[in-house]
Amino acid sequence: MRILTALALAIGAAAQDGALIELDGSGTTNPSKYFWEVGSIFMARAKPAVRITYRAVGSSTGQYEFMGNTDDDPLAVNAHEGGAYNDFGSGDMPFPKDKYDAMRSAGVEVLHVPFALGAMAFFDNVPADYQPDNGLKLTACVLADIFNGVITTWDDEAILEIQDGDFDPPSGEKIVVYHRTYGSSTTKGITQYLHAACPDKWPADKVGSKIDWPASTFNVEGSGQMSAMIAATEWSIGYIDSGHGIEDGLHEIALQNKDGNYWTTSASIAQGGVQMAAEEALKTGVMPDDPAADFSEVSLHNMPGETTWPIVAISYMYIREDQTGNNKKGPLLKAWVEFVLSPRGQEMVKLYNFQPVPADVLEMAQKAIGMMKTDDEPEWTFEYDTDKGGGQLDYVISAKRRHYYEYALGVQSDLIEGDGDEAEDGGDHDGPGGDHDHGWGSVEKEDFDALMQRVEDLETENAALKTQLDATESPLDAVDTTCEAGCEQAMRDLGFSGGSKKGAKKSDVEKAGAVAIAGLIAALVALAVAATACCRVNKLVSNRSSMETAKDCVPTSGRKEPLAVQGDSYTLSTRRHWA
């Protein structure tokens, strides 16, 4: 807790001195955890101090805020009083041509910077007793009929004939179909795939990030809710990025690719099937070789290849080429892009179930770094190997500086993997984004079970504290404005039972309530950090021992305060700290 307090005080002091350099991004939820970790690395390693946030709000909102749009005109550019709401955007889909052209007409050169590849997939909750030995297999045309409401039961002949006699669901068992709502890049991806692979059943007018669905289907908001609803509903089906679904332990459906072969994402990825789609797109001109070009027609869906995965999403950063007028933000954003596209940054995307972009696509993306125009401000450099003196200068992002939790999680990872010896040079563990080569030691199931139990215990404590926090706020709400009655009882309810309650005034109650609530919030933060750290170790255990998939490393009782747009100061939102 002292570390968090010191970090908060240091950031606050830097902000008051005007020395803090801030970047605020927003967009797709899929790589949000990756961005949070990169942001944490920058904030721990940068000198002078920086603060980087990223709001996971969806690709469409990321584009909206990048354009500085308003609801009055979807093609308006810089219509928001302050221009763009964010410093950079991110999405799993390129800007549509009309929005790209609108920005060009307004003098805004947008750079599409691909940095990760993700596989989108369909998942089911067919009960284990009915699951085929190797899982379900489906074609694009059968999926089109399911999501169009044409095929409504699991015993439909079109489904059964694909399973080679290895699927015998109850007669007439209804298929519960879930789809995303609002502007979802995942929806756009799967609808592009269905149209590309089965245009007769899924026409072009049913392609988009938001479409009209049959009344028999059910809408969910966000990847997290999609995963939760599939997991909670037997005989359901839905779509989500494969990493998220696999991480949450859902049953993945094997899909038929353009060459007629059935693959799951894990099997295809092992054969290079995701990167193969991007290589083919660049080679055939489907993807431009200039970050400033129009990417609106780029689609990596149903690309040819024996092992190619048929639904591949590109995650882009949206960057304004002209950063002049942004002062110190411009060079920091340039360093951010440089790190994400560096070997370390690309290796890190694998930790979040993405694939790095292949070499030829990476070379195209790196052109964006040289294209960015910045003010006459110092450029950032990176220190990986010790640079005596130079590493301590300003505008250096040094791997020799660390946040404590980055170090602690790295040490725990080593202990789990049987690689806990300190290095001869004093224990320099490079951690995320560094050079440390992790082993793959064995893990006892008892260790895994103990970690699972610890996470559950922490979340139970967290939920109890939230309940206590709500109960603490109630007596404050009950106190009338004149405090002619109820103040002494409110003091008792807050736990102040000594002589201080006699003749208590409203100001006394407010101060006591503030102290009590502050203490509870501090406890919640400490528990959240502990639960997240424990959960991340839990996931390291499960990944290295091939045990059951560990739960998502965000405490379930965590509190969110969503906001419609990227705001200025004093805004609580769905931003996260990686730890």
C-alpha cells in the first residue's frame, strides 16, 4: 500500500510541476491488457515522469474519439471543441472509406499501424456429455443459417452430417444464439468471413460492425459479457476473439478454411496459419504497403492456404501523422509506437494470445515512425543494456528502472518455473518486454489449487469490503441537511462510539464518513492488486502445467465507472493499471 501511495504522490507532484507528460488512448477491448502493460512499463521506466492511459471502449468508439466526432454528424472531423478526444486510437478494423476521406479532406493524415494479429472464433456450450470427441465442426454456410435463424436446433441434419456420426444431441434442443451489440469489430470480422465464405446465405448488406439480427437471437455487450453468457448458458453459441474464449475455458468450434480443411485456432496458429493470412494479404495487394493509404478494404478473412485460419483480425493503432502542436506528447507517442513494433513489444503480444505481425507487415508498419512529424522537442531513447551515465539522462526509457509489481511477478514466475536463482550480476530480471528467457518447469497440482483458492479468498474479501463500503455510505445519506436529528446515530453506525458522538454535528459525520470510506477504498485497492498479482501467477501455473484454464485476472468485484467519451480531467472510466 505504501508503494501505491508513493507512486500516486510522485505522479501528483509531477503533474503540479508541469513535468508530467500524458498520453491517453482509447479503442478496441481485445488488446487492452497488452496496452495496459506497455503503459505500466513506460510509467515505471521513463524519466521524466509520464502517464499513459488506455480506455477499452470498442473499435468504433476509438475511431469516433480519434476523429473528434460528434453525434450530429458521423463524418465530422475535430467537431469536438478540443479536437480529437484521444492522443491515439486503436481498433480491430480500419477506418471506413467515407471517414478516411473525411479526415483527408480536413487535412488529417491518419496512419494505420498494424501491430498484432488475432484469430476470431465461434464457441459453444454444448454439455460435455454430448460434445464430439474432437469438438464440433461447422462450415461458414451452416453458421450463416444458425445466425440467420434458419437452423434453430442442434439436431438439424446440416449440423449432424458434418460431425461424422460423433454428435447425438437431444431431439429438438434449441440453439441459443448470442451476438455483440453496438459497434463491434468482432461482429464486422465474423460477418466479413460469413459473406466471403458463403455469400449466398450471408449477403453484403449483412456485413458490418453493427447489423440487424433476427429477433430469435440475444444481444450482449462486450467480449467479457459474450464469454460470460456462453459459459452460463448450455446449448448456446457465440463469437469472440479466440484468445479471450480459450482463456475463459470455452469450447471452440473447428472451422473449415478456404482450402476445405477444419482447424481450431490453436492448431492453425501452431502451423503459422494466422500470420500466413497477413502475408498473403500484403503479397496480393489486399493490404497497402503505406501506413497513410486507405485500408478500408483490408480483410484477412477466408484467405487461401492449407493451414490458414479463416477469420483473422488485424489490430491497428490509429496515429495522426502531424503531431506538431502537441509539444512533448508527440515524441512520447512516437516512442510508444516504436516500442510496440520493437522485437520486445512484438514478443509481448503473445502473452495476450495474439500473434506478432509477420516481418513484411512489420516493415510496412514501422514506416509510420519516420512519417510522424513532431515539434522541436527531445526524442526518447531506450536503455536495455547498462549505459553508464547516459541511462540516467532525461528522455530515456530504461529497462533498469522497474515498478515493484513488475519485479515481483517476474520473481514469482521464475519460482513457479523452477528458475528462481538470482543472476550473478545481482539478480537483474528483465521481466515483460525484456530478454529474460523463461524455463518451462513442472508444477505440482497442489500449488495450482492453492493459488486458485487464494484468488477466490481475495475476491471474497473484496466483495465483503464493497458491501461494507455501501453500508458505510447509507448512514451518510440518511442524515438530514440541518442535522437536527440522526447525527449521533450516524456516528455510531460509522463505528465512532466514544464521547465524540455526543452533540455530533453534520460536519463531524461527514469527516468521520470520509475517513471510513477512504480506509475502505484503500483496502479495496490493496486487495485488488493482491488478487490480480496472485491471479497472474495462477495463470502462469496453468499455462505451464497444461491444467485447467485460469480465470481472468481482473477481480470480479472491481468497480467500473464507464463514460461515453474520452474526457479530460476528473473522469473515472474503464481504464486500468496493468498490475
